[in-house]
Amino acid sequence: MSRPKFRQEVIDDLLRKLHSAVQGITASVVVNRDGLLVAAFPPGDDSDPLVNPTSSPQVAAMSATLIGLAERTLGRLEQGELERLLMEGEEGVMVVYPAGRATLAVLVDKTQKLGPVLYAAAHTAKDVAEVLQG
């Protein structure tokens, strides 16, 4: 009989599945509303933070801040609930989704089509929300 998985393991599996389902995703993180890192894929490397820079505590805190500001701005403008936040840079795109008590941030290579990424990330964010709720 196998033991039940911890929430952390389930979220790690969800991120791994997201990366395998869609090409072009370079990194993803789940961050709680306080800006603390819950999970990252690929996992960070303390000896070389450039392996997955998105798994750093600073990026986690910034992602939580961004989602909080976006939610407050949309609320102030009476535009409804935040569905996603999308930022485009010269080298890549970052998409941030609310995920219940957390946030899912996905970093995507600029050359990739965003449609499949947006679809898969939205579903992953819902799955993360369900894991953290239960």
C-alpha cells in the first residue's frame, strides 16, 4: 500500500506535468500570498542560483507583490477578478495566475506560441488551488 502524498509533492508533480505537456516553459513557481516559495520547477540550486533564478526568494516575493497590485488595480477600476497577469520582455514572457491561496508564475521562452501555455497554466493554477484548499 502506498502512502498518501503530501501537498508539496502533489504541487511538484503538477509543475512537472505542466513542463512536460507544453514546450517552451523554462521555469515555473508556486508562491503563497505572503511571497514565500511553495514549489519550483526545475528545482533551485543553492550553489548556483542561475540554474533556476525564478526559485529565488526575491522572485517569489515579487510575484506575490505583482499579483496583489494587479488585483487591487482591477478592483479599483471595477474590472472584476484577476484572471492572469502577463508581462513580456525581450527574452521571455512571464504569466502569473491566481491559484487560490497562492500564485502560479510561469516563465516562457519568447519564441513559443502562448496559446498552449496559457491554456495549460490556467488549468494548473486551478489544480494548485484545489490542492491547497483541501
